Amino acid sequence: ARELINLSLESVNVVHVPRSCNICAHELDRLSLGWDPDQSYVWLDPLSSFVSNLLIRDIAEPHIIE
């Protein structure tokens, strides 16, 4: 991955963020595992209540960095 990034981009900063610091992204990733890879999924405003609830929870809950 680093080699491809170096070939394609001038400047990249890759940072590891523990799952506990981004629950929303983790849950959306888990949800996507059941989707048809040939189907596109786009959420427009307003977001579905599922996504909105994840975002609200991600912002509201204190995160513990391991």
C-alpha cells in the first residue's frame, strides 16, 4: 500500500486510529460486509436514522485511546 501511495501521491500521512475512537466508521464497515458489491450505496441529506444515531453516539461517548 505504501508503494502505491508513494507512486500516486505527493504527500500522504497515514495514521492508525484505534477502533474505540471511531465507532461509527467501524459499524458502517461492518454493515457493508452484507451488501452486494455490485450495488452502489449513497446516503443523502437527511441521513438514515441508523447513520445519524451512529454519528451522534460517536460524538457523545467518551473515547479511550489504548
